[in-house]
Amino acid sequence: MIFQASSFPGCVPVCPRVAEFEKKVEMLKEEKRDLKQEKQEAEKKLDYQKEKYARLWNKYRKIAGPNKPSSKKTRYEKGEEKRRKREREERRKDDGDTEDESEGDEGKETPGRKTEHEPAWREKPEPEEEIDVTQDLCDDCGDPLGDPINYYIRVITDVPEPEPPTTKQFNIFEYYCETCDKKILATDPDCPDVGDYGPNALVQTTLFRFDQRLPNRKTADLLKTLYGLEISHGTVFNITDRVADLLNPHYEGVKMELREATAVHVDETSFSVGGEDWWLWSFSDDEHVLYRLVNSRGSNVLEEVLGEDFEGWIISDGLSPYSAFSEKQQRCWTHLFNESESAADKCEEAVPIDERLHEIYHHIKEFLEGDPPPPEREEKKKWGMKVVKELTEKEYEEKETAELITYIENGMGHWFPYVVEPDVDPTNNQAERDLREPIVIRKIIGTLRNEKGTRIFERVMTMITTWKRQGLNPKDEMLKIVRG
């Protein structure tokens, strides 16, 4: 007689076949866990390879793709372009000419807004005037048209015709105050203390020069075209000099605000002054941006702008003057990824390091999205420092890998402050953006001629950029200051 094992639970430990099956079940469960872990690791590697492939493809397209000049393409590349063009034309003919030409270009995205984005419509303004557009006679035969049979509405927005400049004579009276025992000169907001041009002319000239990035000559030409105001190139310079003098107290006020900031983004770039290499520095927080143009790239610039007693965090790319100025630093992870990705593209040995750095960053990013409490943040910071330190302690042979490890070690202790400091960003992308506009001006004008030009540039660009950062209108704010 045969009995089922389930009918006699007590016999399980002594039945060899049952024990054997249970052992196999446990082994299968363990294999399943191992396979699941291998799958997760494989998916991570696949995601990294996809990211790396996209990065390499973009680099390839820059040197060999449609952006490569025809004069630098090989005969083979030109032949391939013609072949692909013929194939696209043949496919369009086969499909009844229904395929969009842009879809035939391999690897080429359709320009414009992507389909998943909501359209951004301009808000329709309320009309200030209604005009009836009527007609009595036919354009073709000249016969009367009679009463209209329908009508349509179109709301048109236009700008007014530029008005010629106005000229006013101010008779300024002087008084004597017996109480103060001094002379008092009457003032008017439309009559500046210096020069022959009024507040609107001063502000518009300055905005053309810096906000619209026009050279002095183009600024003078535009003022003549729009307003009939004839001024020389030198006068444009003198006007911006007067405005910079009026902005100077506000420039110093921005500097004082940054000295009290919790964290400041700092970066620098070369800028020609009088044909020599100077350095344009940018300092910014969430509401202020300050520019300083000097012939130094040392820590003395940091001391001058932020003060010797600055207690906030410095977010930077890790240049040595920052370390000389303060230990409270956050090194930029974007720069770190640039280094690791460059090394990974050059040698296979650096690939695991690049992968690991991306994993660490994205893991901490997901962790911080939950707004964890300070103790958990501190533990995660220790974990990050430990993992990065383990990467640097391994043996490497390639030169590119060694240079990457040196870069990481030089910033050790400055990669993870952002984990425990909510006001600190892990990247210095903000400072990079702050320098974009001045760099465009640098490319247009080439060089500033003297130190007076640097002072004007600093004051005007600082205030325009700060006002924009605060959501204010630079024209309105500058006009308030010029009018006193």
C-alpha cells in the first residue's frame, strides 16, 4: 500500500525523496534570486551603455554627420550621402510621396517642439480700438458692392511709430538756506546732474549697449534710426559711464547680499582687456548675480568680493584658489562626469569608474527627492564618501584612469556636502549659465579697451542680470535709479 506524504506530516524528515525535493526547491529559489540580481546588474549596464552610445553618437555626428563641411568629407562619405538620398527618394515614390523628408534622414530629429509638449499660446490682448474695414466698390469691375454679407475679426498688435527726441530747457533756481547756512540748488528728475541727455536716453542707450549686446557704433546707429537722435560713439561710452556711476551703490549692495548668502556659485572665464588676458568672475545665488573683471585668477578676488569672513558654501569647478579661500566647498558633479566620461571613451579600464559614479549620483538624487531628515542625510553622505574612496584605492594601469583618480582624490571631501546641506547644489551649472551672456558680448566686441570699460561692464551687467533673476524689468528699475 502506498501512502501520500501529505497524509503523514511526521514522516517528512525521514523520507529521502521529500527531503531531496525540498532541497531542489531551495536551490531553485536561490538560483532565481541570483538570476534576478544578475538581471538588475545587466539592466544597469545596459542603461549605461545606451547613455554612452548616445554620447558617442552625438560626438560622431559633430565630426562626421550632417554638420561636417562638405569640403572636409571623404569621397566615400559623399558617395554614401548620395546613395542614402537616392534611397529616400525611391521610398517616397513607392509610398506615394507620403513620407516626410525629415523622417528619411537617419538619426535626424524633426526640428521644433516635440509632440508630447503642450503648445504655448500667446495671450490675446484686449483691443484698445475697434476699426470697421469697409469697401464701397469692387476692385475688379468697379461696381457698387452694397451691404456686407459677413464679417471677420482679427486682433492686430503693433508698436507705435518711434517719436523724435524732445528737447527741454530747465531753468534751475538756486536758493539760500539761512538755517543750514548753505546754497540749495533745485532739482528735477528729468534733468540729470551731468550731461545733456535725459533719463530715457541714458537708459535706452545703456540697454542697447549691454542688454541687446550692440557695440558703440551700432548703438549710435540704432538711436538715429529709431529716434533721429544723432550722437557719436564716444558719447555712447560716456552715457554708459554716467549710468554705471549711478548703479555703483546698487552694485555694492549686491555684493553685500552675496556675502550673507548660504551658498554662492562661482566661476571664471578669460576676457580680453586692452588686448591682454583678464578674468571675468561671476558670483551668484538664487536672487543675485555679480560680475567682477580683474587681471587675476587668484583667491584674492574671492576675498575682495565675498570678504575674508565669508561663512557660506562655495560651489565651483574645483580650481585651486577656491581651496585656498575656503574649506566649505561643493565640487561640481557635471565637471566630474565630463572627466569620467572622457576617460571612459578613451580606455576600457575607466568604464566601471564612470558607471559607478553615475550610479552613486542617481541613487543619492532619488534619496534626496524624499526630503529625508538630517541623520539619514549624514549616513548617506558617509556612504557616498566610502564608495568613492573605494574606487580610488584600486590599482589602475592606464594613464587616463590615473588622471581621473587624481581628479577625484583632489576633490575628496568636497563631493558630498550637498547631501546634508539642502541649500547647496551638486553642480555649478548656474554659474555656467551666468557667464553665457557676457561670453556672447565678448565674442561680439572682442576686447574692452581700458579699466574704465571694465567698471562700466561690471556695474551694468550685474544689475541687468540681477533684476532679471528677480523677475524685474531692467528698463523700469534702471529708470528709477537714473531719475533719482
